[in-house]
Amino acid sequence: MKNTEAQPKKVSLRLNPLSMHVNPDLFVPASEEEKQELVVIRAGTSLWKDAMRRFRKNKFAMVALALIIILILFAFVGPLLSQYDYDQFNPGQEDQAPNWTHPFGTDRFGRDLLVRNMYGARISLSIGIIAAALTLVIGSLYGSISGFVGGRTDNIMMRVIDVIYSLPDLLVVILLSATLKEPLEKMLESSVAFSGISELGPAFFSMLIVFALMYWGTMARIVRGEVLRIKEQEYVLAARALGANSGRIIRKHVLPNCIGPIIVTTTLQIPSAIFTESFLSFIGLGISAPLASLGSMVTDALQGVYSYPTRVVFPSVIIALIILAFNTVGDALRDVLDPRMKK
Amino acid sequence: MLKYGLKRIFAAILAVIILITATFFLMHMVPGSPFLSERMTEKVKANLEKKYGLDKPLTTQYLIYVENLLQGDMGTSLQKKGRSVTGIIEEKFPYSAKLGVFAILLAISVGIPLGALAAIKHEKLIDRLVMLFTTIFISVPGFVFGTLLLVIFCAILKIAPATWTDSPANYVLPVISLSFYPICYITKLTRSSMLETLGQDYIKTAHAKGLSSFAVHFKHALKNSAIPVISYVGPLTAFLITGTFAVEKLFSVPGLGRFFVDSVSNRDYPVIMGTTIFLGCIMVLMNLLVDFVYGMVDPRIKLR
């Protein structure tokens, strides 16, 4: 930053310093150049620029972000580059250890495990991202209505969340995904409208429904808290005094100020959904054959774990990497966007 | 205090009622019958449904179920014929409970000292290492960690028992994989709470009056830092119960968790409902207990 108290350099010392005689040089209008020197050089930064700058400084977060990009490429571009398909049996190539034609080996049907891992990662990532988007929409709508309306409505809406919270969530998730599977299966088979997506199987959608039903509470609570807090801020009062209507206040003051926590919560929702998906698939209630999910691949490989340990290792490590990468980025975003949330 | 306590108890009872009702109706919403897999004539099927009361209207079935439940009768298993659900829970639950209790003990006895050590050596190498490892490993799901343990110790090194013989050696790997996540979590929790405590004035006073740093750290600081850990015991119980679903399957433990998962895929209604209600009650009860203990241990926390 420039020194704003620029010294008047042109003061002539020829005069007696004690003399009351005024030096006219001091009163010459400043030149353009001198004016420029007084301007603070640093450009103003917005919240986002500042956040990005601090985010980039976090080495762990940058590595994790790179990892996420690699994993997304692995999951969505990878299968296109391979000559095998995830459900393609390759007779004569069963039970191979990792080698040059099949880098991750093959399973007992001769299916290429690299491609299956890629598909598994694709399903896990898709479920994670869609589930996070669903909780984002449901949670923030619910939370902002509750916070903005306030009063008795707010009270009742929050009690509903309390009840959902007091239920043991994974037990309910297991029950729901077990019960939703069959009705959805019928629906997908019977309706032509779903023919394009029916190959994803009923488990994929039942899991999304489960997430949409069970996991929006956290988001709703956070958004409600933010809305309540912001509503009482002085700048909102000032805006109101200046004649701004509710719409403008929501758009200009409430939303921009609670976007940070919303982004952070959404990012952290992704790994938690991926965890639940792989857990459900692992215990046999999620994605099942012929589709590949990382969790169900671990289960399938467990049968032959003593002969082919690598089959278990690849999907396990990929699950751990996905969750780790998203958690790290989420934590870094929280540090950057919402320091108050930091414990 | 009394008002708060009653409110909490009321909420807990409400949660249990909702759980029972939701479980019942969800289970009966599923199309298909539990006898679907067996080959039988329509007549035999109708008789079986009559025997188990499946032919009555749903609400009547519900009322009968709740009435029996209040008398401690959860019905009989449809798959394991003639076995009462209560009997199955009695037989299977001890294995899961043992795993859970050992896992809690391990998590607390490793997590708290490790977190305290990291806080005392704040910003030193040991703190950095502890933080690095807990941050990385907190993202590894328990069943993934268990799978890797299984691969390393059973498949490659072959030093762990491969089959279940109910020996103490059988409990080692399941307990470690169950307590793995809680260890990381408790370590982080203790560290951050201990760091906060170490900045308090009474710690300075203790140092100033010449107490040894051991006495300051362990008598004054640790005692107060361990309080947040108590609040984690509620979620921890829920975590361990669901954790057993995967871990018991992984290490072929004949516990309730594995049995529950199997009965969900077999659609054994009475077992699913009985187990859900049983496990759900444990979780709700633990949360309630934790709330009360927390209020007692730390009087600053006013029970609202």
C-alpha cells in the first residue's frame, strides 16, 4: 500500500523556519502524478475473490480438488476409453490378477474390473451429487420459509425436524430402501416414460428418495438460523427504512449472506450421501448386479478374498478417496466461506 | 429442570411410537408375501397367512401387534419357524453388545489420551501427525477399513482367525474396525476442547501456583476437556449399532446386526420390526441418558 501521508517534498528550507512567512510553494495545486500517488493502489476484492485466494493457499484442498477432478474423469470419461463394457462377459479371461490387458484384473465371469470400478465410481458420484442437490433444494426452501415467516409456523416446522432427527436415521434408511425397491421396480418396468433411465435400477431411485426424505433437516436448520440472524441485522433494518420491499431484501441481503453456509453444507452432504450409498450397497440393500456400485463390488469380492485380495482393495480405496477428497474440499470451503462454523 | 426432563422424555416416547408405527406400515406396504419363495398351493398359503394373522385388515394387525408388543411379545419369525423374535434377539444381541462395548472402551481409551497429547504438544510434530492421520482416516468408512484389515490380516498375513469360533481372537479385528472412526472423532474432539481449556485463566493460575505440568494437564485440563466427549456417546451408540450391520457380515459374527440385514432381504416382517424397534429404543434411550448426564456433569449447561 502507498503511504497516504505523502511528504510535501518541495518545501524550501531557504526561509527561516521560525519565520511566520508563508511559503507559497506549499499551496501549489497538486499535479496529476501527485494525485495518483495518494490513491490506494490495491483493488477492492469481493467476498468470492477473497475466498478463492484463501482457498488456493490451502495445499490440501487444492490436492483434494485435483483428486476430485481425476475421479470424475475416471468415472465419466474412463469407460469411454476402455474397449470393455461393465457387464460384458469375457469368456476365457475369468479370475485374472491385475495385468496389462485388465489393469484391475477380472472377476469370475471375466468382466473387466477396471471398467466396473469406473462405473461404480460413476454411480457413487452421481448419487452423492444428486442427493446433495435434493437436500439443497428441499432444505433451503423449508428452512427459509420457516425462518422468514417465523412465529408459530416456524415453531411447528422445526418440531417436525426434531422428530426426524430423533429417529435412528440409518435404521429408517434401511427400512425405506428395502420397502421402496419393489414398488419402484414395478413402476420402472411398466411405464414407458422411465425406459431411458430404468437401466439404473430401482435401488438408485429408492436411495435418492430416501436421501430426499431423511437428510434435508441439517440444511433446513442451517438456512433457517441464517435467515433468522440476517433478518435482525441492522443493514436489513436500514434497507427497510430506505423503502426496500421484502423481495429486494431477500434477493439483495438475505440470500447473498447465507450462500456461504449453504455451499459448505451441500459440499459436505456429498461425501455423507456417498458413504450411505456404499454402506447400503455393501450390506446388500443398495445397487445390485449387473450394475456395479463400489459398495456392492466390495461385497462380491469378499467371497474370494483369500484368493483374490486385490479385488477388494480397489473399490475400497476408491470409496475412501472419494469421501476424503470431498470432505477435505468441504472443510476448506468452510474455513474460507464461513469461519464461524469452524469448531 | 423437571420441565425440561419431562419434555425430553415425551419427545423420546414420541420418537419410539413413530418408529413402531412407521416400521409396521412400511413393512406391510411392500408387495409380495414372505412365503413367496416357497412353493405351495393357494390353500396352504391362505392357511399360513391366517395362522400369522396376515389376512386381517392392516389396522387390526397393527393394534394386535402393539398390544402384544406391550406384553413383550414380538411374534415369531417367519423364516426360522417357531422361534420367537424375543428369543432370537436374546440369542444374537450379546455378540453385538460385546462388540459395541469393547469398541466404545477402545475408542475412549485411545481417543482421549491421543487428543490430550496432541493439544499439549500443540503445533509440534506429534500434534501435526495426529491431526494429519485423524483428518485422513476420519473419511474412511468403517466397513472399508474392516475390509482392508481382513485382507491384510486374514488373507495376506494369515495371522487372524478366518472363521468364527467365539474365541477372544475373533473379537480383535471387528472391534478395531468398529472403533476406528470413533477413535479419530474423539481424538479431534478432545484436542479442540483441550486447546480451549488450556487457554483458560484457571490453568494459568494452576501453573502460577507451581503445580507440576502433569498435575495441571491431567487433573485440571483433561477433566474439563473430556466433557464434550460425553455428548458424543449418543451418536456413537447409533454409529456402533449400524456399524455392526457391516462389520458382523464382514467377519461372520453371528450377531444381531447381520441377522437384521438378512431378515430385511428375506422380508421376515416380525424380525425386522422387532429388531428395528429394539435397536431404535436403545438409540433413543442412549440419547436421552446422554442429555441428562451432560446436564449433571457440567452445571453450566442449563437444561432448557
